[in-house]
Amino acid sequence: MPMMKAVVKTAPKDGATEVTDRAKPVPGPGEVVIKVKATGICGTDRHIWHWDPSVQFMQTPVVYGHEFCGHVDSFGKDVADLKEGDYVSAEMHVVCGTCYQCRTGRGHICSKTKIYGLHHDGCFADYVKVPASNVLKLPSRISPRVGGFLDALGNATHTALAADLVGKKIAITGCGPIGAMAAAVCEFAGASELFLIDVSDQALKRSRNWAGMAGQRIPVNVLDTRGDGAAKALALIRERTGDGVDAVLEMSGAEPAINMALEIVRPGGQLCLLGLTSKKDVTIRDYSKNVVFKGVNVQAIIGRKMYGTWYSMLGMLEAGLDVEPIVTAEYDLTQFEQAMGTFDRGETWKVVLYPHGKPAAAPTRSA
């Protein structure tokens, strides 16, 4: 039986992870086996690593990973429109197709969703098996360095495009990897000014570096809201906008950030919530004033629209959306523990793993 290397959560406790040998998957009817070229570490993988309450529905052992790109290796019966060697990625949320949400075009919120990398073996491996219906072909100009985290970029794209961006002033609370991706999407899609808000020295430093590039095209303000920084940020935003930003993309899930978002959004503005809280309950300050009397349009975001978000995201990447600077660390798959350590400590934005070795060079973009 052919074997492969895989990163496996071996037991339901903190850590408990091994890079070990597993049987190479065999495709059944309607399934595809993909040779993984690149795969990204996500915040969910950190929750799995620490065995946080949000992932304790999982049954171990299971292979981590749910964002990747690669090439079709083999496929079972009843698979059309794919051939060996195709450059692809996949939507790793598998939905039922029969519930009310699925049948009304909102499969991304199907309550029966199963996720590869949580419910089934994922892509932190030499090979991954997925339903052919979830596979998407990738343009050749998308480098594996970016193709390795399209799932996460899809979340950022879904959140950003939920807001009215063109010509608008947009704030992002939480400038980790997803927040950084959302900032890139907002800048590319026509926002007129950005306010990037965080409380982490490392996230703020990386955001300032990115702002130095994006700031050549639109104003980008990086705001540290620790201590009296929150009041200073609020004053600056009001000075620059009059009565607040048009929309806030909330990526942190932190209670202070959620309340800050409600403070800085203008009456009638939008609040798009993607960040997950670390606790069950969140307290909203001055609910009547900051929510009801403002007439704020609040929208919760989960995953990616199937498959509208994917096509919007791939189209923007083909048109020149540049998210490569968000990758700040790359490792071989066998270095998973080291890679997770840097990600867990907040030392990196996006971390990409290469099961078969890092490509010699990313494709160059034409001018």
C-alpha cells in the first residue's frame, strides 16, 4: 500500500500532534486525490493544536489542514472536467445540498456542513482526497505561495465584499492574516481610505510595512488602540471622516474591538463580523446608542459563498490583487511543529507549508 507523510492530531489534548506515515488515499466514485503543492496554517489549526473548546467535536486521529493547492493525481468514477495534472484547489466545506439553506443559495451556512481537516482527513499531507464537486481549477499565474491559502483569502474576500467598498472609508479591527488579506482586497476593490486597528506590536509593525506599499495609492492609517490609543484613534477617525467610517470589518472577535467598531462606524454604516470570540458571551456597550439609534447594518460572515466568493477572489487575483506579502514564513511539511510555534506566538502573518519541497521560484507577474 503506498504511504505518505501527514500531520496528524493523535489525541484529544493540547499538542498531541505527529508528522507520521499514513496510507495514501484512494479515490472512490466522485472523488479526486490531489498531490498537495502548498498548504496554509489557519487559526482553526491553532485551535486544533491546543484542543480548544471550539474544536472538541472532532474525533481523533485526523489529518489537519483545510487550505491548499496542488495537482490532480487520480480520480474515481463519475468525475468529469478534471484530468491528471490539473492545477487546482478545493472548497473544504462539504454541505448536504438538501437543507433549506443549500436550496436557497446559502450553502455556506448549511448546518450539516462537514469540514475536511476537522471532520475528515485534511490537506497537511502529501496527498488529500476531496469530492470532485468541490474542486476548482486555478489560473497558472496564481503561485503556489498564494494558492496554498485560498480558503483563508476567501473568508477575507467574503467579508470585504459584504461591505460597500467603492469610494468608501473602511476600518478593519484585527490585523492578523485575515485582516491583512481583507485590507488588500479593500484597497484593490476601490476603498478610498483604510484604518487598520490592532493591539499587537507584531501585527501593527507588519501593518505599517504593508501600509507603506498600499499608501502609495490610498491613505492607510495604522492605529494602536491600547490604553489612551483608543480615544486617539476615535478622534482621528472622526477628524478624517466626520461621523465615522462607512464600514468596519471585524476580524478579531475581541470584545473591546467589537465595541470599538460600533463606536467608529457612522450612522447607517455597516459592521461585518468574521472574528470568533474566545468566550461564549460578548457585552455590547451602550447598545441603544451605538446599534439601534445608529441604524447600523450588522452582518455575520461565515466561510465563503459557494462558489461566488471563489470566482470573485480568483478573478481579482488574475487581475492583479497582490497578497504575496502576507506570507511571512515558509516551511517543509515535516517542520510543522516549528511552523505552528511561530504562528502561535504571533511572529508571522501567513505560514505556508510545502509537502514536496518549496518551489524553486514563484511565477513572475507581467506588467
